[in-house]
Amino acid sequence: MLNNVVTTSGLTKHYGSIKAVDNLSLEIPAGSVFGILGPNGSGKTTTLGMLLNVVNPTSGTFAWFGSSSHSDNRQKIGSILETPAFYPYLSAVDNLKIVAQIKAIGFGNIDPALKTTGLYDRRFSAYRTFSLGMKQRLAIAAALLCDPQVMILDEPTNGLDPKGIAEIRTLIKEIALQHKTIILASHLLDEVQKVCTHFAVLNKGKLVHAGPVFEHREQQLLEIGAENPEVLLETLLQFPEQLNAVLKNNLVTVTLPANLRVVNVSRFLFEKGIDITHLVLQQKSLETQFLEILNEQA
Ligand SMILES: Nc1ncnc2c1ncn2[C@@H]1O[C@H](COP(=O)(O)OP(=O)(O)OP(=O)(O)O)[C@@H](O)[C@H]1O
Ligand SMILES: [Mg+2]
């Protein structure tokens, strides 16, 4: 069982003096929905381009499926980076038949791909009658035709309205359920938080963070108030497990480890004779953390 579908080591792309991607070492776990987050121009598309052999690295290496030979991977990796030009007057089915012929594969996957992408009912409609969201889903259907193990999506919800965005999100989750690994570049934190299991943050071509989303979703801040905040802080520091607690504006903020619940803390304080006057649990959003991560780099 392979743990990573792709690993990169010191992957670098320079355009003249621009370091589009700078010494990137990344591991993308098999079965993950891996978000590559970063502001505009941070190197996301360039990274995906290198992984797809459409951009030549300046230096560094990458290996798909544990092998640095890139010859036999084309059928295993689907992407919408090289979206085929669809014919406006042909139907969805006929367009996919052309794609299948170009890829030299049978028509057997056309119906399943149309069903997965929710276009089956509209399969005989001409491409030109499709909404932007449907066009995007047809591109994903085309990428699904060779039943790839990995799907690479670059900003798949760009330009879509909230309904179109929600449809793409559902689709991404459905594709993930088919045991495919998804690599998704996005500058939308919310998108990554909602669909990804893992994420990496790029800033000016450099990797500034990589890890599971789950860990972050679990990270919660507990705001506590009491008659005497100093005593409250002292008491919290006596908690059997070491807690990160800080006193600010007469409130103590505790970073709650994943294994603890609010009642563990409140019961402890009650037993120590502390009257709690204020108790608020805040989810630390990925956005807050993303900004913290970027600020740490500044
Ligand atoms: N073909 C090219 N020639 C010159 N510079 C390039 C080229 N492609 C990308 N760059 C530069 O490399 C940097 C990274 O670009 P890239 O498109 O990878 O960023 P991105 O993170 O995908 O941005 P966005 O969120 O806007 O899509 C940018 O400064 C960009 O101008
Ligand atoms: Mg891009």
C-alpha cells in the first residue's frame, strides 16, 4: 500500500528573477483531498503544471506512485488544467466521445462520468446551452473518462455562483468517495476547509505550512471569565494536563486540546471553588490560522 501518490523534493521553477515555486518539498497522501492554498501568484498553478509535465522544473524532482519515471502516468492522472476545447454545437455525450477517441479509450466510462457529474439528464443538450457550472462539470467528466486514480483541479469553482460552487463541492466529495486522490488548488480558505482532508499553504512560491485539515478544525479556544481572573489563570495552570492559557482583558483564553471537552475544564474549576462568570467556546477557523501562518512568515 502506497502512502503517498506524489512526493516532491526541492521542486523549483524560476521565470527569470521570479521564483514562482521555490524549493518545494511536499507529500500528498493517497486518498486525501489535498488543498493547495495561497494568494494569487503564490505558485499553485505552476506547481500543478510541473506535476503534470507541462512546466519544466528549474530544479528539484517529483515522483508519482513512488516512481520518478513519468512515462506511464498519463492514464492515472486526470486534470482540468489541459481542458479539451469542447464543440459548442455538439452534445455533452458527443463531446465526451471525441475526448475518449483522442485518449484512445472506449466509450464505457462516458455514462458513469456523466452521472457522477450530474449531467446525465442533459447529456443530449448542446454544449453551448450549458451554464458555466455545467461546463466546468463537463470538463471534470472528461477528466474522469480514463478512471484516473488522481484528479487535479485548479480553482474549480472560479466564476461560479453559490449554487454552482455547492455543486462542485458535492462533486469533489463524490469523487473522493470513489477512492480517488484529489489535488485542488484554491485561494479560497472556505473551499479548502469544506472539502479538503489535508492542505498546504504556499506564499511567494515557498511552502509555509502542510498538514491535515482535521487537526485544525479540532482546535478550539475556550474563553473563561471569573470574579478574580488572576486566580482563575493560576488555577487553570494547575490543570492535570498542561494547558495553554493566557489572560487578556480580564478573560482567560485556553487552547483546548482535541482530547478535552469544555466540561472537563469547567468541572475542574468548579471543584477548585471557582465561580465561572463567562464561558464561550470558539472554533478557530482555518482563515484565522491561515492569516496567523502567513503573519508568522512576514
Ligand atoms: N509562463 C510564465 N512566465 C513568467 N512568469 C510566470 C509564468 N507563469 C507563472 N509566472 C509567475 O509565477 C508566479 C506564480 O504564478 P502561478 O500562476 O503559479 O500562481 P498561482 O498561485 O496559481 O496564482 P493564482 O491564484 O492567481 O492562480 C507569478 O509571479 C507569475 O507571474
Ligand atoms: Mg493559478
